[in-house]
Amino acid sequence: MATIVNTPSQVPQSSNNGMWNFLGLLLVVVTIFIFIFYGIPFIRNSIGNIGTPQINVPEKIDINVKQTK
């Protein structure tokens, strides 16, 4: 009986796999850059203004108390 050995055919490798990896890495770096310079200050400013009370003080206060009998 004859033994048949089937070798898998060679699948051609795509030469642009490195390009897709580079573009993916570039996209991640740009996203992190945008988050650091725009997202973090926006979050910090929005959280800081929630609990800040506004106090209005008049320029002159009349401290003379007049009692009528």
C-alpha cells in the first residue's frame, strides 16, 4: 500500500500586515494624545464647578439700627 503525504500549499503572505499594525498603533497614540490634552481638562473643569457656591456681598452695609417705640 502506498503512503500519500499531502503537504499544505504555501499561503502567500500579505506584505502590508506591518502597515496595518503601524496604522493601528498610530490611531491609538492619537486617541491617547487627544484624551490627555482635551479630555482630562474638560473632566477636571466640569467636576470642579459642581459644588462651588456663589456668594454675593454688597459694597455697603447699613449697620445703623433704628428702633421705633
